Amino acid sequence: MRVTAVLVAYNRRELLQESLAALAAQSRPVDRLVVVDNASDDGSADAAEELLDAWGGRARLIRLNENTGGAGGFAVGIAAAVVEESTDWVWVMDDDTVPEPHALAEALNAHARYVESGQDDLAVMGSRVVWTDGGDHPMNTPKPKIRADRRERERAAKAECMEIRSISFVSAFLRASRVRQLGVPVADYFLWNDDFEFSTRMLRGARGLFVPESVVTHKTAKRGSSDQDPGPRFFYEVRNKLWVFRKSNGLYSWEKAAYFAATLRRWYRTFAASRDRRQLLDCLGRGLREGFGKNPRPTREVLRNVGVPVDVKIEIDRMQKLGSR
């Protein structure tokens, strides 16, 4: 199994250096590395370039000339990873994610245990994400798959894992062959829910595992879920969730109903905990207008003039055409 790691960076130079050092120190070496810098202005790209020298031809730095958000950065990085036909798994993370030394090895061990008991229908794996205090990070802790049957649960348990229906991009392993069939994340999401939409698309009709022995630290400023006083970013939560429910084929109809109900409860909690409800009301209004009134632009259009390399553009176009059939 050949693994390409994809790391998306934006203005967190010191954390980026720590993350890159952790990737270089994996007990099971990463086969290739793609770093996408989202037009940082703090020297992140230069710091990455310096550290990537040690990787030689196994690493690639893509400098974008515009901040495309996490959604755009991951779309570019994932496409750059699967351009290489030898890539089997794409391991994605942000620049504030620091993998423990055995994170990659444990994920691949879980995959090996899984295929011992049947068909290799695994499309996604996710690491256990902890905060700096060692406790599970509520922002990235997955939940068991709704309506997973007994056989599915038992097979996941045999692999010492848990079945999942979605995963965040904080240390997710994506099956490259499935990415080539389904395409990349929707770049127009910019922030939030791009990973939810993409992972549900990857997992519809396939299997996903949470691998607790594969551990990474997510070095956010605070330990909390994303609905705790999100400020102006709440606009993206509202708009993008509506885009998921309206435009994505990642969820079945009954799942959309269940997730929509859960989303309303989540928004209620967000308002209840907020210190600036006026700002949230403004975000809610704009998010509802765009979520219902607009559709996400094609990813190739969003990324047209931001410095994406030609071979990556070609791959994005190929996948988008394939996915539209």
C-alpha cells in the first residue's frame, strides 16, 4: 500500500513545521507528501520548502496565490495525490495536526485486519483525534454509523475499530481509487462541512472505520466543538449544510432528514451559548439566502486562477466530468 499525505497550510508556520516533522518521523514512512499553501503571508510556504528538501522527489509543494479555504486546499492536494497512479491511500490533515509516530502504521494495520474477514470495501479511515491535554477532541470525534447492521458492527470490532458514516479532514485516510471515481471536495464550500459532504459521498455504498490506535493531536487554540461561539464562520455552517442537503448525493433521503433535525438542534445550542447572537442572526440570514438561493460553483471554476499546477487542473477536470455522468 502506497500512501500520499496531503497537508493544507495557512498562516501557522510553527505548527506547520511541527506537523511536517511528525510526518517525517512516522514509523511506517509516508511514501509521498503534498503540501498546499493557501497564500500564507507568514513564511509558511518558505518554511515548508526548506523542510521538504529532505524528502527529495517524494514531496511536492503547491503555492496557491489566493486563499481558497480548507475546501479548496484539500481539493487541490487530493487531486495532486491521485495524479500519481501508484497512490493507494490519501492521508489528509490541516497544518495544526500532529500525528503520533505510529499513526500511519496503525491505520494500515487496521486495514489489514479488516480485509482478513472479507471483501476489501473500505473507502475511508479516520484517526483518533486528541487535544493537547490528551483527551478526545470534541470537534473531531466521530459517531457510530446510524443503522449499521450487526455484521458490519462485528466486522469493524474484529478489526478493533468502529464503523462510521462521515469523518473530518483531521487525519482522514481516503481510498485513492474511490477518489478517482467520485472526484474531490467541493471547493466553493471554502470552510466547514466540505469534509462532511465529501466523506459521506465517499462512504455511500462503501465502508469506513474509526481507528482508535491511530492517534493525532489537533492543536486548536481551545478544546471544544465547532459550534461553540463560531462567530462570523457560522455563515459557512448554515450555507454549506443547506448545500449538503440540497445538492449533495452523499446522503440517502432518510439520512438527510435525520441530519437536518440534528443540525437544527446544533444551531439552537450555538445560539444558546453565543455571546453575540446579533452576529449569528446576520450569519443565519445570509447563510439561508445563499444556501437556498445559490448553488456551489464547479470546483474547476473556483480554482481556475489561483495557481493550481496544470497536471492537477487536468485531473480535477477529468474527475469532474466522470462524476457528472
